[in-house]
Amino acid sequence: MSGDTVEDDEIAAVQVDDTRATLKKVKHVGKDVFLYPINTKYAPIILNKDNPGCILGKAIHVGFDM
């Protein structure tokens, strides 16, 4: 879980495996990092020592039409 530091409830670009990166809202819980999707059809992703990831950077602006 290396990379840039983001605070809880900020949105970050996160590398979750060798081929995928995603934008998710970040929440730190102990040593785990929970990545919550804006679209509730998707499940959260939990990063920890058994499921590592890398925060690539903090999102400055996210805009979309719903």
C-alpha cells in the first residue's frame, strides 16, 4: 500500500493488481485500506498484506453525469 498518501473519504487512483487500476474513495481501518466505489453495484476492495495495492495519486476533481 505504498505510494501517495490520501486521507479518509478522499478519492484516489489505486493499482489493485498487475493489470488494473481504479478510482475509489479511501477509508483506513487499522492496517487495512478499504476502497469504496461510488457506484454501489460494486463491492469494496480491501487492501492489506495479503492483498496489496499501490496508491498512485489523489483525485483532484471527478465529474460525471448521472
